[in-house]
Amino acid sequence: MIQLTINGKAQHVDVAPDTPLLWVLRDSLQMTGTKYGCGQGLCGACTVHVDGEPVRACSTPVSDVVGRRITTIEAVDGERVGKVVQEAWRKLDVVQCGYCQSGQIMSAVALLTQNRKPSDADIDNAMAGNLCRCATYVRIRAAIHEAAK
Ligand code: FES
């Protein structure tokens, strides 16, 4: 049995230590807000926070996050920056199909937590690992600036 702290709550899961965190979230805990895209750490759809840092859940063995603070899209609005980012996303109507947006928001929140006034270059750099097939990149950048106001 593995004990994790997810969104401030203790969770116990019976999985192999090398199971990707993404499968623990989605299959063991039915927390399906975190999405599966590529499964290879390339698209960013599965981004969660571990101790406040953006991490690809698909390529993170669950044993690596024992004793660490895991935050998912389900709870990111419980933090001030997360709430502001989600409001900006809604205000600027960022989402098109929506599939990648959990990961986009998690990366944006991590950026704005570390950098309250990011430049376009800072945003592009921080968000480069989050792909969007609908190409909402311009609205994502605008929403990050909106959230930084
Ligand atoms: Fe994890 Fe693509 S599903 S990076």
C-alpha cells in the first residue's frame, strides 16, 4: 500500500511502485481532470504540481512522489493564483476543445506562482511543453497576462 498526499488529503493506493502517477490519479482515484495525451512526457496534458512544481504525471513513478505535496486541477482553484488563472481563462474564453487545458492551467499557475509579471518570452518558455492541437496559444498567453494584472 502506498500513501500519498493529494490536494491536501491522505490517499492510500494499492499499486506497484513504478506505476505512473497519472494512472493512480485517473484509475485508482477516479480523478480524471488530469488528462492522458502522449504518455511519454511530451505533450503536457498530464501536468500536475508536486511541491508546487509542474510535473508530467505520465512519466512520474508513484514511488517518486511519496511524502510530497501533489496538487491536481481538481483543487488548484483552492489557491489564490489558481483561482485567478481560472477566472482569466473563462474571461478570455481560452478553451476550444479543452482536452489539454488542465495541463495548460497547471503550468500557468506554476509560472505565475514563481513570476508575478511574466514577459511574453517567460510565458512562451514556461508553456513550451504544453501542446494544444487547437492552437489556443495566443489566448493562453493573453490569459496569463490577464491573470498577472
Ligand atoms: Fe504526459 Fe503527454 S500525457 S506529457
